[in-house]
Amino acid sequence: MTSAIGAGTLSYSCYSLMQREKVQELSPNNFIPYKISHKTDIDSSHFILELTPLARQEINLWSEMGSEHLWSIEIKQPEIMVVRNYTPLPLQMDENRRTLKVIPDDSNGDGKFVLYIKQYDNGEVARWLHRLPLGHTLEVRGPFVEYELPKYEGEISRNRDFLSSDHRSLTEDKFKCQPFHIAMFTAGTGIVSALQLLLTESPLRGKMYLRHSCHSFDELGPLKPFLYKLHRYGRIDLQVIESSKEPNVVERLQTIWEQIPSPTNYAGPSTYIGSNKVSNPVLALVCGPERYIAAIAGPRINLAQGPIGGIYGCRISATRRFAGTIQRVDYKLDFQDIPNNATIFSMVQPTGKFHLGNHLGATKVWQDLSNLKHPDQKLFFGIADLHALTIPKPNVQEFRLFRNEAIASILAVGVDPQKATVMYQSSISQHSQLYWLLSTLASMGYLNRMTQWKSKSNLKQQALDSSTLGNVKLGLFSYPVLQAADILIYRATHVPVGDDQSQHLELTRYLAEQFNSMYKTDYFPLPKTLLTPTKKILSLSSPNKKMSKSDTNQNSVIYVNDNPNTIAKKIKKAVTDSTVDHFNYDPVNRPGVSNLLNIISGIQRKSIPEVEKDVSHMNNFKDFKNYVTEVIVEELKSPRERFARFMKEPGYLDEVVKRGTEEAQELADKNYKEIAKIVGL
């Protein structure tokens, strides 16, 4: 018995040593194992976690990322297959004093980091993390850049001695004379973004004006001493507003906002300032819940703004998650946005005539991609006719007409069939074959969390029980798996989608990871989400919902083939409001006007502030709506004429589809044979 225990202990020790000797760096593309090495409960809602990688890490992320980036990691909850972003702090436990300490300069802290987490009622991942015991293994990936701060000449770096000792740093006085200052407004766990900038190696330049809102300052627990010391040594100007003591937090903060120095080109809290636009360098960031951001900084005026990991600010043009999965296209594509060897895939459903939302959300981007195509790039644009069968079906003749109209619409907006492969989804059988293989990897729990099947079934988001699912068709429920197969059969690297489809792309990446992991291969790339520059276009009569062909009020929808008079009548009837002296983007208080401004922005590929400036001289709705009409009519003039011509040339449409089907079939057949070989078929 003694020998057996001794042998087991020796074996375990050797295994642990081997694990630590193995180098496994944190990666945004793959999850790697970490263990919970410490947990501290602050109160019933807040807690601290220290995570330690199981394998050795050599890269010092704190030095690599520096104070120029706000970044996060993702943790996977395997039971419900959900990932959640958290902002790590360069802290670790001092085992002797049982307190938190800053990871020293030139050290990666053995890859450790600390998370400050709040349990919300609907925060499934946070509540799951809180239940886990010490030593439990988690899957983590990253880093993901959430915001990149601007650089300025003449900046100095400094040490952080005063954070780890009682001796005042020699660089302390330089805090006050640095030209670069930041104001950060934080609420709840949003304060970790400020702390990451302040505590990281080569910390943030200048002085930070930190205004933090919380229920009670005590909820920060062991993070409070760092804030006190930063404030005492002049590194930050700290003010804490506790809602338990001051009920009118928003009014208080708006007063403080006015006290913060402003950049010379600052035009108010609803104006965002990108990294290349800050003069007399002052930057304000707002981090916290969505309602807090809206209350303090005003509404979002561009989708490139927050919440991005809880950060309100403008991502620099075409900012990418650090070697990661999301790419934002600002206004118009450029060559530098897409790699020369990219394979780009996208589809639309043939649900009838294309409307302005389809055009700005999909086909206009396809036109850009076609115009800018590099010879080594591959473009696949399809008609998702199989997906169209999951919604109320038209009669057969009407469905065939819709399919032809969809092809004509793609070509009418300017997609060049000599540069892009155009085909019907149903013509490529490998889509369905790969769908079956991927369905063996997809869990019911993950699919149940998808939102689109619930919205199309008119179900509540939390619907879970068997009686509710009993009426849902399998095709609609498993729709995202077929969508993943559509993408992966071509080994696509980029997928242009709207925000409402980004959740499905996460499933696609998850299934690609599962396949690669199960069969120990890297066959499937993890496709990047290429978020289209235009926010979704809303109904003209009910600007609280998407523009849709199925809308009973057809004045709510502008079709690509509408004539100028029809467009003018629909815009004239568009719902707006009673404010006529100015036209500003405010989707909360002025949804109708904001929708029209967004349409102009999408057509002209201008930012919202630029559009607001263009209409700033107008002081009545007649002029404003006439301008909107002119912009739309001009945009749709050529597509409308080409659409009418193509619909009279069915032979040409058939020729385009035949050529595209052959091109797609060749690649899909080749790839599926390789996939089948990998799985043993």
C-alpha cells in the first residue's frame, strides 16, 4: 500500500513538473487551460479571482500590450457553451501577506492575472465562476484589444515604485507636467479598465481624472488601497460617487464632466474623437453599463463606438481584435482592410425584392469588395435558398421568381460576376453534407441560446422548456449549423455580416475549433467577422424595428427598384418628431430622424458627425426630407435600371449562376473530400 501511494505521488509530481515546463502562450485563436489559484469574496455580489496558467508562459503580455491598449480575455463556460469577456489586472496574490501586489516590471508574473467580477442576476458566467472551487481548470483565450490609445511625441515612461513601496517615486512630479491627460468615467466593474491602464508596466502618461460611480466604495475590496495610493501620489484625481449616499448620480457626473479640460476640437459629449483626431491631447473614456454610458456620454453615434468590452470611445479605423476574430469596416472598404489571400463568403435570403436595408447591410459591401478585389482573393456570394425554407414559404412559382430577383439584385448593385462567384446555396450539395458533420459537434444548449430562432418564432429569449420547443421546426433551430457549414465548406477567412448575425459567427468559430481539436488538425481557419459599416436600417413608419419586406405598411420599406416618386412619397410619410431647428443623431429620443441620418451615412459612406454637419443649415423637415430623398434616388438610380434590364434577360442570369455554381462546386468538392478523409469517411 505504501509503495503504491509513493509511486502515485512520484508520478503526479513528475506530471505536474512536465506541465509547467511545457510552454503554452495565451492565444486569441485557441483556448488554453488556467486554474483558479485564489478567490476572495468581497461581498455577496463581488469577488476577486486569480488565474494561473497550467503550462509555463514566456511572453510578458503586460509589457507587450503596455499602456497603449485596453485589452481583455475570454473565459468559456462549457456547460452552456458561452464565452464572456473580462478585463485582467496586472496583480497577483502575495502569499505571505495574503494581499494583492503589482506584478513587477520585466516580469510576466508566471502568466497570472486577477479578475474583478460582479454577479448579476442574469450573469450566468459570473455566477458559474463564483461556484467553482480553488484549483478548478478554466479555458481562457486572448488578448483582445478593445481600445487603442493615441501616441504623442515627447511622452515619458515612468516606473511604479510607489505602488509597491512607501517611497515616493522620483517621477512623481512629472505626472503633473505631462501634456497628456485622460478623464475616465467608470461605473461598477468598469473601473478595471482604468486600473489596467494605471497599474500596467510602462503605465499611462499624464494624470488621470477618475470619476467612479458605485453603490458603495467598499465593494472594490482589495482594489481600494491601489486607488488610495494612486490618488495620494498625484497619479490620479479620484472622486467616488456612491449611489447609496448620493441618489442623483447622473446629475452629479454631468456637473463633473464640465470641469474636465477639453480638447480644442471637442464639440460636446455626443461627439466621439478617434485616435487620430485629438489635438491639445485630452481624452475622455466612459466605461460601465450601457445605460451609464448613454447617460454620461450621450447616445452612440457610430457602431465603431462602445460598448466594446464596456468602453465608450472610437476604435481606430479597421481596428482588429488582437490577432482575433472581429474587424470593423469604417464607412468604406480599402485595400488595407482585407488580406490579399482572403476568402470572403456571404449570402442573402431570396425573400423577394431587395430593400434599402438589404442593400446597405449587404450588397453595397459586396460591391465594395468586388471593386477592390485583389487577384489572390476569393469572393463567394450566394443566395441562401435553403435557409429561406425555414420561414413561411411562398408558393413555388413565387419562390422561383424571388431566387431570380435575388441574383438580379446582386448584379444590379454592381457586383462583378467576373470577380465574384455567384451561386445558389442549394446547388452545392457539400453545404448539406458538412452541415451533418458539424451537427454532431453542436450542442442543444448552445443552439438554444441563439436569439434569431426565438425572434422568428416569436418566443421569449429565456424560452427553454420542452413544451415551448415542441412547436419549433428543426430546420429553424439548427439554422446556425447550416450557416456554419456554408462558411466552412469554402474555408472562408472573412464573413461580412450585420450585428444581428455576429452571434452565429461565434458558433461557426466554435464548431471550427471543435472540429480542429477533435481531429488534431488546423484544417478550418477561424473566420473573422467583418462587421458592415452601416447600422441596421429601420422601418420608416416604426423606427423601433428593422425595415422588412413583410411589413404590412409598405410605406415603411424602400425597395431597390422603387421609382423616384414612390421614394419621395415614402420619405415624406416617414415618422420623425416635432423638433425642427436641428437634426441630430439620437436613436433613443429621435429614432426617426436618426434612422434617416443613418441611411445617408450608409449611402454616402460618411460618419454620422459628417452627415450632421451637412444638414446643420436646415431648419425644417421639408428641406431635410427632400435631401434624404435626393440621396436615396441618386443611390438607387443605376441599380434600379440594371435590375429591370437583368430581369428581362433570364438567359444571362442563368449563365452567371451556372458559371458560379461550377466554380463553387469545384472548391467545395475538393474541400469536402479532404474533410471526409480527416474524419475517416
